[in-house]
Amino acid sequence: MNVRRLIPAAALAGAVALGATALTACSGASAAGGAGDGKLQVMASFYPMQFLAEQIGKDHVKAATLTKPGVEPHDLEITPKQTGQLGESDVVLYLKGLQPAVDKAVAQSGVKHVVDAATLTKLEVHGSSGHDHAHEGEEGHSEGEAAEGHAHGHGEAGEDPHIWLDPVKYAEVAKGVGAALEKADPEHAADYRKNTDELVGKLTALDAEFKDGLKNTASKTFITTHSAFGYLAERYGLDQEGISGVDPESEPSPARMKELQAVAKKDNVSTVFFETLASDKTARTLATDTGLKTDVLDPLEGITDKSQGADYLEVMRSNLKNLQKALGSK
């Protein structure tokens, strides 16, 4: 004889709810993130943003990047898979104005915690020469510089997006990212604050190394593939002369190449710098035409096995050594 037991509806509902709670607990989901490991899921637009997420988030964060190693960030196209990953993130870190495809994807992502690094420090307009001689750590540029910067077409009114190459500005961005992670994951706020302070300390030390290492040089002018080093030049009293503009893929005109030859002769330039992620063709052509040496000045838009260091801090110190050598540091 079969005995059928009737389970009250309330009890059944309670069992279902309990099962759902247990399933959630088993999956490892938490308020810190929707992934199975319970970590805060942070999507970075490219390497400098990923570095901040890793240094500040450490064990509490799982950081990924839309720009894979070896890919030139300016030319990035977002795949449907990446769009999906972006939408599932807890936090998105990006730099508006640098990567148009990322800007569009972020705007459509619906992610609650979105951090635009460009809002965390003051962006400036830089011409082909990154240092305004009337400007020593102060704001302000000439109308000519503004017009030339506008032609590059980056950021608002042609603002230079390469803020991470100035350790002081990068530290300001780090503080903003730390605050954003605290807001997204308040349970670990104390750790994020501690890690942020630690990173800012490292960047402050790096700034001191650059100041000391570049204060006495035979020349103040350096020529580089694209105008990524305006903030760095301005911070340390140097003059950047970019073969192309802010976009590394733009081709220089014959007139620009001739102008650079004259600059090299007048300013006692010894070296033409190229970078790891963009073509070195124009840099080597200019060096050959002017009898100059070539070396690497890395804009740190990505880390590969060709990079002169394993992370941001190591590559920046390599950049410092290469600049000291090229400029005749005393």
C-alpha cells in the first residue's frame, strides 16, 4: 500500500528558499563579487589600469584587461565576448579618450561602479614639445600648444591622456581607484586604503628618483616615436619632440622629419627613442638620416616579453636609465 505524505505549502517554500541559500553559499558568491571565488571582479581597459587594480586590490580582487599584451591600445577593437565580460564586472577602470572602442562599450555596459581615470587628475594639452618653459609644476599652456594638441584628437579639446607616465599624476589616479574599490567592496575597505598608501609611497619614491636622475643633464631634449611623454617631460623639465603625435600610427610629414633633424642638431640630441608596441621604422629612418643612436622609451601601454621590466615600476626605472644615458646625465 502506497502512503502519500502531503507536505504543507509553507514548508515546501521554506525548503526551496533554504536550498537556494545553500546553493549560493556553495557557489562562493559574495557581496564582493559575482564570481565563484568571491573576489571583486575588476575589468581594466589596458595595462596601467590593470596594474592599479592588482596593486590596490591584491587578494581581494580578480583583475582582467580588455587590451591583451602586445596589442597597441589606441587601435583596440572590442569582441562580443569582451563586451559580455565587461557587463559582468563589478568594477570597470578605464581612461576616457584613449580608446574609443572602450569608451563606447563602457557606456553601454550598465556596470554600477565605473571609474574614469581622466576624472581623477587634471588632464593637460601638450604639443610636440612636452615642456612649457614658463611652467614648472604649474598649469597653463599657450594657444599654439592647445591648437596643436587639439589636432591629435584625444580627450576633451585635445587633452593628452598619457597621465600614467607622470608618477605624481599616476599616484593621484591610484588614490581615486582605491576610493572606488572601497565603495564597491566596503568589507575590505581598510585593506584597500593600506594598499593604496603603499602604492602611493612607491610612486612618490619613483618621482624622487626621476627628479634626482634628470636634474643635471647635457641636453634637455629627447625625440620619441609618438608624443606619449608630455607629462613626464613637463614634470622633470625636459622637452619632448614626437615624430608623430599622440597617435603612434600617424605618419610624420617630410617637413616634420626635416624639422626634427634641425632640432637634433641644435639641441645636442644623441638618441631617437622607439617603443615596443609600435613600429620603429620612422625612428630608425630618422636616426640613420641624422647619425643618431636608437634606444627604447616605453610608454607602458602594455607589458610583453620584450619589455625592459616585469611591471610598471621596473619599466619606468628602465626608462629613467635610458633617458639619463641619452641626455648625458651628470
